[in-house]
Amino acid sequence: QVQFVESGGGLVQAGGSLRLSCAASGITFSSYTIGWFRQAPGKQREWVAEIGSAGVPSYADSVKGRFTISRDNAKKTAALQMNSLKPEDTAVYYCNAPYAGTWRNSWGQGTQVTVSS
């Protein structure tokens, strides 16, 4: 059974940085795209970034130039380096890997990121 465990969140002032980590089990990690998502209070979960199995990244416009996604296939982990954080980045952040062309319904507990102004 696939399992995602996110960590690294916290409270940071605007302009600060955080590095999130995603550990995935139950999948052949190196074969899958890994995506990061976030959900702010009262809003729908939104896609933030993803990195393909070959290491090619893509980003939502709202985080482009500030966030960097990476992966370590040997450790079966993915990271999201978040710089120049803004209050609007406040959310619970989740990672996921697709199955049959769509993101899985199975989500981890997420990690809370709070950016104070």
C-alpha cells in the first residue's frame, strides 16, 4: 500500500525559507513523478510543483522562481525548497505520486507551513 509522509513545515516570517521532505513507500519510487500540493484554510487543494522520473521539474506560476523541487531516488524522498515565502504560501503541504494518469486518492497527513507577515 502506498504511503506518503511529509515533514519539514513550520512557522516562518515572510521572506524566509523552509525545506519540506516527502518520503514515499509502497511504490517503485524512481519510476514515478512526485508532486507537491497545498491546501489553505477554506480553499481547495492545489498543485504546486512536480518532478518527473527523469528529474524534469514543473511549477505553478505562483511559486515559480521561489520554490525548487528535487528528488533523491536512492533515499526514496523528494524535497521542496521554499524561498522568499509569502503569507499566501500558508497551507498544509502534501506530496503524491500518480496512478493510472491521475493523482492518487491516498494522501499523507501533510505538513503545516505558516508564513507570518
